[in-house]
Amino acid sequence: MSSKPRAVLWDMDGTLVDTEPYWMAAETELVESYGGTWSHEQALGLIGNGLLESAVLFQGLGVDLDAQAIVDRLTDSVAASLRSRGVPFRPGARELLRDLRDAGITTALVTMSLRRMAADVVDLIDFEAFDLVVAGEDAVRPKPFPDPYLRAAELLGVDIADTVAIEDSRTGVTSAVASGAVTVGVPNLIALDGLGAHELWPTLSGRTAADVVALHARHAEESAR
């Protein structure tokens, strides 16, 4: 294991961009259109989950659509919000991503959103932000399983232990930790205590590539002991 990470693996919704309010609004509209109710607490419980798995929950609440149709409707709604309201980057996320690129560190996006949604976000970044995108369609099992992060490492040709994962959700942190990536949790709407993240950062604001390298080096040294 090298001290400098071979790659930094980014979650998207809630970590790179604050699209969670867009998803919550789309979920509320969907459930209410079928006569149901959808609470903020229920929405929080879905953060980081795979879309098809979430669709099954909506079916249980009376949404009379097949799972893929639910996924497509939610995705279309969030995409429309992105087009009309813009991409709200999380504090410090865009700056850290740019600094990692400038430092020559490989970056990948690992998201449970559909590839077309990820493409909409990536296309609005004004520099070449990622070497790879692993989207919701690409992993055999979604987060909280380790598969998405392991798939990213496989496609990049790196050892997962030589990567740093950045996550904001409990599901995402669980996935990243289980994969073997050095995991930093950056809480957004929910607390991330007790999930095994190697470090918790209150924000990415002010963080640089040097902080990520130092984070990985600390935990590489601990693993070598």
C-alpha cells in the first residue's frame, strides 16, 4: 500500500453536489400523485440507497408503476431541477476536486444515480473532473454493498486499499468501508458516527489534495503496523 492514494472515489448526491432536496421533492410529488404521503424522515432514510431498491418501497406506498418507470420518473424530475435551478456544489467540493486533478491524482465518480444523471452533473463542471464514472447501472449490488467501489477500483486497475472514498450518507459510508477504501465521511443531512469511517470531516471547505494525501498516509501507516 502506497501512502499517496492511487485514486479518490467520490459519491455524487449529497457529497459532490447537494441534489438531495431535488430528490426529496421528486419523491414527495411521486407519492402524493398516487394519494400517499411522504415525510422528511422517510426521505432521509433513502439517502444513498439504490434507486431500484427505493422503487420497491414506493410501490409499497401505492405507486402503481413498475420499478424502472419509478426510477425514470424520479430521475427525469431531478434532471429538470438541475436544468432549471443549476447544480448546487457542496461547499469546497468543486475546489477539492480541481486540486486533486491539478495534483495528478486519479478521480472517479461512484454514484447510485443513473448514468444519464451523472453525465448531466459532470457535463456542467468546467474542467475534466473524472477519469471514470461508475453509475447505478454498473454494479451488481448497490450501496451499502461494497460492489460499486470495488468495481471502480477494478476498472481503474488499482488496489481498493490505495484509494480514498468520500461519502455523505450512512449507506455510502458503509459501502466504502466494506470495500476496503480509506473512507472520509462528510455529513450533510444525517450523522455518520459509528459506521467505521476512517475520519469525519465537517465540511470539504478549505480541504486540499494535501489533506487527502495526508489522510491516506496516516491510515496506510496504521495498517502497516
